[in-house]
Amino acid sequence: MSPSARRTGRPRSAEADRAILGATRAALVELGWAKLTLGDVAARAGVAKTTLYRRWASKCELVVDAVAAVFDEHLEAGDHGSLHADVEAAVIRLGALLERPETGTALMAVLAEAMHDESLRCRVRSAIVDRQKRLVTIGRERARLRGELPREEDPEASARNADLVFDAVAGTVLHRLMVSAEPVDPRWARDFTDLLLYGMTGADSGGAAAAGPAPDGAQKPAGSV
Amino acid sequence: MSPSARRTGRPRSAEADRAILGATRAALVELGWAKLTLGDVAARAGVAKTTLYRRWASKCELVVDAVAAVFDEHLEAGDHGSLHADVEAAVIRLGALLERPETGTALMAVLAEAMHDESLRCRVRSAIVDRQKRLVTIGRERARLRGELPREEDPEASARNADLVFDAVAGTVLHRLMVSAEPVDPRWARDFTDLLLYGMTGADSGGAAAAGPAPDGAQKPAGSV
DNA sequence: GAGTTACGCTACGGCTCGTAGCGTAAGGGT
DNA sequence: ACCCTTACGCTACGAGCCGTAGCGTAACTC
């Protein structure tokens, strides 16, 4: 089982892997989850159907890997100077990622199927979720060093809060795109970031100005740079 | 097509409808979306497969209706006395709804499929989303009357904010349950409500501390009843 | 070269799909 | 009561995809 156990024999074609995953994404966009057939994927990828079955046991696992590859390409947690800017950038990045027709569709379908398959759920978690969640932890740590967030003594409470923020960011963006079916444009990203940082009571309707929103987008409170 | 056009002939059995929708939910829990077959649903419901096809053109539409029926049973926007209590109650209610294995699974799968089917997306929207969204509008209106939220002159901005809050509430709860796979328990509901109302800077770790802006809603610590 | 593993190809039983055809049940119109 | 209309249950069917097995060949290690 160890990696060295596979030193002998003909190695698996790495190009076949890439072709299959790419074909999976392409087929997903054209056909959708329900009509996606593994035979079709194999044909698009130019490999035999049996080759595909030798590597992935089910449609779900194949799609998870296909999507995870896209997520991995867009993993970054750059420092944008402030908590507000970091959150806003993460929202934009995640939105752009999920706006790809292949990504959102596949993710939703896989998550639905993972409800009945514990191993699949673990696969999703390790391949996608945990990696994204790390970005939240990093961003919060940076904000704490900047003094934008209070120090937290209790590590367990800190983890709870990180999970909460992650669910809030990822879930809201996902819902915006998948359910409400509206784009994650810059204005929405800013509004949402304001909501996340300052809450409904402080961020609504342009914040301080109850008389009307300030279109010039004057930075709301003192928090930003 | 008018309702009066169907006055003649044998009427459709309302009981068959209920049996089919119930059987769909049951099968969904046991088998999941992928393995759910219409033939199986028909058998469980005690109706002929052809009867099922006469009413629903596809698996998606059937499941949408099956889930929408559950959502309809739990639509309420009771006044809990404060914006905080209203939001918290909505989170709990939505969480309980989506915690049912049939509901969450089905919703995710249907949403995934709706990416490729505009008519299906409309069906989901009118059957589920819009009705839930109305609750947000009602709650915000009540909060405005209480003075918990500022008045909003611009109806377009108000609608934008309502959509944002809806995406935040529904999306975060959905993500918590489907992706993070953790329960919506009372503590989480309270933490999330705090986040929504007072923001990351004000709600974290129970302190209005540090550098964050002081939320004008000073009732936060005493908020939990 | 011998051994090992992956690949492409073909073929197959099994299952589900969605539809068609038929006879029957349950209402409305006169 | 009688027809008309529509829905129902049942059976059967072609079509498509699934997932596997078997075979010969290709690629790489020792």
C-alpha cells in the first residue's frame, strides 16, 4: 500500500488523468450532473472506459477530484492590508470560482450525494473544504495581529468562530450564486463584507447615513486601512 | 389551460398526489438522489408508473414538489419581540427543516440540476425560495417599526439588503449542515445571529472589545434570554 | 529477457428509462 | 339513466447506460 509498492510495472499515465478530469468538467458543463455518463467522459478524454473505472469507483469520486483540481488552482490567502479587504477579496475569489458553470454544479451535486456516503463526504472535506477553511484561520490570525479582532484565549471558541465565519462566507456566496442565481459583483461583495464585519444594524442602507446611501462609497467606519 | 377547462372527466386523485410525494421523500432518504428511480417511487406510493409520468415530466420536478410541500408546512414568521429573536428563530426553524435528511439532500440535488434547466430553476424559485424570502422582508419591516433598523428611502436598496440577508441566513445554515455537516444547535444559532446582527468585530468571543467599531445596538451582552 | 502493471478494445447481462396500448374506474352534461 | 371525458392500473417494449470480464498489447523495473 505504501507508495513504494508501486515502483514496478507500467506507470499510470499522468496525461490520462488530466484528460479525464478535464473531460469531466467539460461534460459537466454541457450535460449537467444527471446526464453525465462515464462512457461519454471516457470518449471525450480519449481513453477506454475501463481505464476510467480502474481509477475511480464512482461518478461522484471522479467529479470530486475534477472539481478539487479547480479549487486547488485558486487557493490563495494574500494579505490585502485589512480584515475588510481580506474578506472582500475572499468573497470575490470564491465567487469567481463558483461562477464557473462546472464548479458550482458539480459541487452541489456531489454534496447532495455525500449525504448518503460517508467516505465521499470525507473525500470532499479533505479535497476541498478543509483547504478553504484554512484561509479563514489565516485571515483571522492576521486580523488579530493587526488589532482588528480581539485575542481569543479559548482555542476551542476560536475554532468555533472560524468555522462560523467560514460557513457564513462560503455558504452565502454559494447561495447567492446557486439559489438566488445572481452574480457576485463588486458591489455585492462590498455589501456582504460590510454585513459580515459590522452586522445588519451597522451596515444596512449605507450605514451611518440613515437619510440615504452614499454613492461615493466613502469607507464606512474606522476599520479599514 | 384555465382551471375551468378541467371540470369534466375523472378528477385526479388527490390522495395519489400525497402518496407519491410522501413516497418520494421516503425513497430519497433511503436511496439518495442518484439511486432514486421513478419506478421505485411509484411502487412505494402504490400507483402505476404511468400515473407518475402523467403528472411529472422528470425526476427533478417531482422532487421539487415533494420538497416544497415540506417547506410549506413550516412557513411562519412569528413575532418574537426583537430582531435578534426573530433571526434566531428563523435560523433554528430553517436548520430543523434542512436537518431532515430528505430536505437537504433533495434541495441540493435539485439546485445542481437547475443550473442547466431554466424552467426547473423557476419552479424552485416560486415553490421554495420566494416564499422563504418573504419572511426576511416581513422581519425587516418589523425591525424597522421597532426602531432596530434605520428607515430606508430607496426601495431598490432595501430589496438588495433583504436579498443579501436572505442569502446570508439561508446560505450559512445550508452550508453548516450540508458542507460542514454539523448541527444547527442553539448555541450555534445564537453565535450566528450575533454575527449577523453585530458583525465579526463586535460579536466574536463575546466581547465588544478591541479596535472594532462600537455597534450602536448596545443590547448585545444582555441579548440572550 | 522476465516479471509486473496499465492500457485499449470488445462483448455481455442487468437495470432503468420513458412510452404505447389496452381495458377499466370515476366524475360531469343532458 | 345515458354518453363523454379524463384518469387509472397493467403489461410490454426498444433504447441507453452501467459496471465487469477477458484478451492482447504497451511501458517500465530488476
